[in-house]
Amino acid sequence: MIIATKKIAASALLVGATGLFIHSLAFAEIPIQHWTQASGAQVYLAESPAVAMLDVQIDFDAGSRRDPPGQAGLASMMAGMLAKGVQARNGAPALDENALSEAWADLGAQFSAGASADRLNFSLRSLTEPDLLGKAVALAAREMAEPSFPEPIWRRERQRMQAALKESYTRPASVIGRAYAQAVYGAHPYGYEMTEATLARISVADMRAAHAAGVVACRARISMVGAVTRAQADVLAARLLSRLPQVPCASLPPLPEVAEVAPLSQAEEKRIPFDAAQAHVLIGQPGFKRADPDYFALTVGNYILGGGGFVSRLSHEVREKRGLTYGVSSSFSPGLHAGSFTVGLQTRPDQAAQTVALVRQIVSDFVANGPTEAELQAAKDNLMGGFALRIDSNRKLLDNIAGIAWNNLPLNYLDTWTQQVDKVTAADIKAAFARKLQPDKMVTVILGSPL
């Protein structure tokens, strides 16, 4: 019976990954329901009854921006240790990492934890067959609330990560990424980089303390997509959080404020000697927060500048016309704080100076003059025409709903997304880029160039 269940569940999960069963949502309004539970947790639900599957994401304000400066990596290491065992509590036996993994396999369900700069998140995928879903929710509640943080496993994982860090120093992308983050973010937590030294300072006690401070029911934002009703979702959400501390957030000490990212005061160029066939280049600065009202103008504008692949201005000028690189792109990474604006490329070392000068000029011209009307219309056609691909699976739809929940966006955000894109004018883009970017103060990091 277990083997059969595993096969059925695995097949259904695979079908779910293809996104075939909510494709109709991509072409119609997506009703998102929202309510607050007695615990204070916020719940967001999009019903998708076509296939008996449920996807859940639970977010907490316990990402790496809350790492102490000398313990960079604490949030991500704590998230990784959550799957290494659960405590014996309330009549349930302890489970080590092997028993926990086998328990999930027996259910044919998936559960994971991860940490980004802003969020600690938990993800659950399960069939909605009542017995299977009930057991999956119960196990997820235990893993989320009652991790054992076994000391011997932490020593093993720390050694593994130390080896991975040493190996990363041989990879040019890792080396330049660290240098760039530090140059753009300075002392802000977004720029913290885990090192062997910060890893050595992280203890099991530190992980327990970070978990206890951050993973509290009243601070949860729960997003769900699947074949459940609102009433069912409310019960499931309560069960998922049932083993966490059930106290009002008003009675808890407020989470410490995190300073904003400081703007750059002047241009800086860093050159990193490295034995590499290609020179790696990153150019940029702090960008904007996700809550910024210029979000759509900057999104459309960046598509034109460098986010649209081969149809972008950077690609046309640097790759197509001059053959200086196989690929060049630009991106914004907005979060609770101003994430970076970044232009990235690789080129021959002897062409690095020419390529950097050209990219800087293209960015400066775009900030000063904005896009052409032809560029704007092409970008809108591509973005609006490709919108369905942003929500063509439960996982993608869940990602979008979790973003709505986390950033307090309107519940009709997805329904109006194409309208918001269509409203953007060339003047909007020019003004938004002028407000956000200062080409004469950007950081440039060049790795592997003989300059």
C-alpha cells in the first residue's frame, strides 16, 4: 500500500510541476481570498480544484537580513538544519534526519525550508486525499515548530559548508559576486557574506534562539493554491501553526529595525586578478524597494534596457552590433530594502575596458533619455503576451500569491498586472530611472581583466 501510494503521489506531484492543471487560470480572473486567523496569522488562498493537490508557502520575517554581523549565514544554516530531525513531544516520537526523510517519502509529499534575504519560508506540497493531507500537515507542523538541531549533525554540516566555501573561492562568479555585494551594500545586511569565520561562530544555541524569535504563529503569512475550500484552508492553516507559540504579536518584543541601504556617494571600480578565460563584469548600485510606486515603470524600463534577453538595448548594442560578449543583461532585485540594480556580462580580457565603457554609456543614455516609443511598445507586447507563463503552474501562482502576501499588494494585483504594464509611458520610465539610478556613482567590479 505504501509503495502504491508513493507511486500515485509522485506521479501527481510530477503532473503538478508541469502546471497543466491550472492553465485556465492564466486566462481568467484569479480570485484570491484573504483573512486573519485568531492567532494573528495572515492567510491567502487561490482555489484550484482541477487536480487534488495543495501547495502551501509559509513566510516569516526571519531571513538573512536579521543575521548578526559576525554570524552571516545563520538564517540559511538554521533553515537547512530543520530537516535534520524533530524532537519527541506531545506523544510523538523523535525522528532523526533519515526517519524524517522516509516519513515524507511514505506520504508522497514534499516539505522544505529556506532563507532569502528577507524571508524564512516553508513550502509544502501534498495530495489532498484527506488521510494523506492530514498526515502531511501534521508532519510539517512538527518539522516547522519542533526541530531538534542535533549537535553532531550540525558539526557535519558546518564542515561540509566550510568545504563548499573553500571550493567557491575557485569559481569566478562566486568571487565577483561577493566583492560586488560588499561594494553595493556596504555595511547593510544585504551585503553580508557567509565566511568560514562567521560559520565557525554559529552554534546550535544560536539557531534555536533565531528559530524561537522568528517562527511565531502570529507573524506567519500563509499562501495556498490548490483543491481546498476556504473553510478547509482555514483549518489546515491552524493545524500547520498549532505547535508554534500562540501569543499575540502585541505582547512580543518588536523585531529590531533594519536600516535602509545607503546610497553610493561616488563611483568605484574594483579590479580582481583571477586566472580566467573571460573577464567577468558587474556594474550597479542600490536600486529600489518592492513597495516603490515606480515598480511597473522600472520593470518595463529594465526589460527594454537589459532584462529582455536578445531584444534588449544592451544586447543589441554590445552583443549584436559589436560582438563584445555572448550575453549581457540588467536586473533589479527589490525587497524590503533597496535591492541592487545590476548589469552583468563576460567578455575577453583584452576587450574589458572597451566593453565597460560602452555599457556605462548605454546606461547613462537610457537614464537621460528613456526608451523610444518602438522599444516601449515591443516591451509591452512581450511582457503582456507572456503574462500567462508567469502563472501557468500552481508553483508559479503560489510564488505570486506569496509575493502579494509578503508585500501587502492588492488582492487583484494579478488581475490588473497587464493593465499596469500597458499604462506605463516612455516619460514614466525616463522619470523613474532618473529618480533611481545615478550612472556617475555606480560600482564597477572587473574580475580576470589585465586592466
